[in-house]
Amino acid sequence: MDDLKTRILALQKISAGLEPSSDQRDTYFQKVNDYSNSFLNGLSTFGTYSPEKPRREAFAFGEKLKPMEEILKIFAEEVAAKGIKPASGGYMGYIPGGGIYASALGDYLADITNEYAGMSFASPGAVAIEHELLNWMKSLFGFPESAVGNLTSGGSIANLIALTSARDKHKIKGARIEKSVVYLSPQLHHCNLKALRIIGLEDVIIRELELDEGSRIVADDLEQKLEADKAAGLNPFLLIASAGTTDTGAMDPLNELADIAQTNNLWYHVDAAYGGFFILSEERKHLFKGIEKADSLAVDPHKGLFLPFGLGAVLVKDREAVFHSHHHSANYMQDAVKNVDLVDPADVSPELTKHFRAMRLWLPLQLHGTKPFVACLEEKLLLTTYFRKRLKEKGFALGPEPDLSVSYFWWPFSENETDFNKKLLEEIHKDGTVFFSSTNINGRFVIRMALLAFRTKIGQVDKAVELLDEARIRLLGRL
């Protein structure tokens, strides 16, 4: 027994290294805070994209300990300085919105306290905060209080939960799978197609619907395809619409599609991951008419509310459909299921291990209110219009007027348009001051602009236009 105690005490001495003293914590925190301020204050001068690859050997670790200064130096040089920088105001290529500072404080508190947010029994406060945020979203989108929801890691899991619920509600299994039909836009985010495969519906029939010139679903085409599929003895069960497509930011005709879905007994899911929070803008609110009729929707606060990566949300009206796949019990959890006042997040998600991710939204809303978020969204809509006008003045060709803050453009070069615009994008990437992406629309290679980073201001837009024009002139001069 004495020998056992001696061994335990020896290990206790070594393991104490995981519990720094108050003074050590202050030192660590001060150094991290100094780096954070340096990073944020220097964002305007760092550039937005670097194609340089990190040195893999810099990340090696072993028994030799490194001081915090060295660790932060490695992080700054090999992580923060390489690749795309979503925290930058020059980030105009993809959707996520930048990562507001207050969210980092929320994550810090969540990590320090290590609250388990999967079950109310473990942390009633954490679960109550999640429900408070979900109830706010229900009111925004016109969903009933009886709907269930979950704060997820992002749109992929949010859409997965919704589509699993649709599958179970309509009992799509066994021999029914190959005769069941899903209707969607060819511009629907690919995570929905991944979700269908993951939940065992790889062999369903996928009907891609026609789009109008603004890349929105044509409702008449949906009706025609539904009629033909029913006549052929097939089983239509799911319609997925977008409130802001990733390619072009298009808003599908949500109200018209909702009525068709209801008439034909389809589960109606709206992927609003990118565009959902534009419902807060008075100028765009009308585009969301009909979203309240959806059976489920996915929306990403880490996009439209400018949070760091890692916070999506799903709302579903039919709680029994959600519970069918996600609720389960185990003997060792028997204490946790007593006297539950709120729906446990673990019962409406594949996740049992649940990070207290609600803090990254709840704390900023408490600190700032909603007005700065709304103003930032409306600013991005106006900046999109401004950007397009500046590009048109320079002679660039533009896609249709966007519904939200994603648009596309190209230089109309008669000899080899695709090759010229690819080289134009490469020139921008070499410079690294701003970052754009590309996509293909109706067979045409185009440069895609997505204005949603909260630090993107009119100065960055002006700079982006200058860089594009200068790169265009250089390329033309080489021909």
C-alpha cells in the first residue's frame, strides 16, 4: 500500500504541470493577449492570401518544452501568415464572416469552465442559453415555439439533422429509397448531397431544377417534374431550397416553393446557412416570405453574424421526426434524464459530446445588442452594389443583380476569355492584398466576390477594384 501511494504521489508531482499557477496563467495570458492585439492591429498590412506552404517540421513536438514566446512565433509565421486569412477585411472569396473579438471571449469562458452542453442535467445554464438563442431564431424565421433546434458545428451538421428528420418522417428506407425523389437546385450547397449519402440515401433520385437568369429555382419546372414523377409511380418526398446560394447568393422563391411542397406532401427544407440572417435587413426581409412555412431550416451564425468558424443552427418543426434518429438512452445516463425541463441538445443531434458553443454568440449579443450586426449586414449589401458599379465603370462584365452579397464578374476578352480571367485571378492571388475565388456559371469561368467579412469596408473595396484594374492592364500589355 505504501509503495502504491508513493507511485501515485510521484505521478501527481509530474501531472501538476498541467495546472499552472495564477502567476503563470497571467504570464501566458498576457503573451497571448499581446500577440492577439498585434495580429488584429496589423490586419490591414498583413495581406489576405499567401500561397506559401508552412514548414511541417516547425510543428514537431516531443519532450523538449518550448516557451510561450516560441510557440506564438511558430503560430504567427507558420499558421497565421500562410494561406487565406478569413479575419482580414480583404477576404472576399468565400462566405464565413471574419470572427468578432467578443466571440473569442465567449469561447475562452466556455473552455475555462468546460461546461458540458449536451444535457441539462450536467449544465442547465449552458443548455438554457442554447435554447434562448434558438428561441430567438425561431422568432426571426416565424417558426413555432414547439419546434426543436440545435446549435451545431456548422451548416453541414445542421443540414444533416434536417435531412435525417425528413427521411424518417417519410419512412424512406429499404426498397423505397430507389423510387424516392429529391428536388433541388444545381447550385445547392454540396453539403446537402453529402448528407444524403451519409444517411443512406445515395440511391435516391435527384432532380435538378431549372434556374432563371438570377440562378433561382423555376417553380413551374418543379411542378412539371413532380407531375411526371408521380405519373411514373415514383415517390417525391423532399424539396430543398436555398436562402442564398453559395455560387451566386440567389434567393429561391421560398413562398411559391412552400405552397408547392405543401400541396404535394413534400418535406420542405431551406438551406439558409449563408443568407439566413439577412432577414434582419428591412430591405431584404421580403425575400424571406415563405421561410416560415418550411419544415426545417439551417442557418450559420458563423456566416451572417460574423462569428468564428464553428457555429451553425438547425430548426425543425416535427420533433418526433428528429427524436426518431437522434434520441437514445443508456444505462449509465439514467441519472441525466430525470426532471428535464428543456430538450437536451444531445437528443436532437448526432453529437453526444457537446461543446458550449452558445457562448460565442450569446456573449456578443449581450455586449453589443443586435444593431451593429444589422448595420454590418446592410453595409455589405450596399458595398456589393458599390463594388459592382465600380467594376462596371472599369469595363468588367457583371452577372445579374444579386439578391444578397455574393456576385460575380469577368473581363470580356474575345480571344480566350477563360484563360485571361484565370490569369487575372492568379495575379490577384500573387499580390495577396485581397482574395477572390472563382466558379463556373453556365459553362463560363467567372471571378466570384462574396462580401461578408465584417472588416470589409469601402476602403478595401476601392483597393480591390484598383488591383483588378492594374492586373488587367498588365495582362493586356503582355499580349
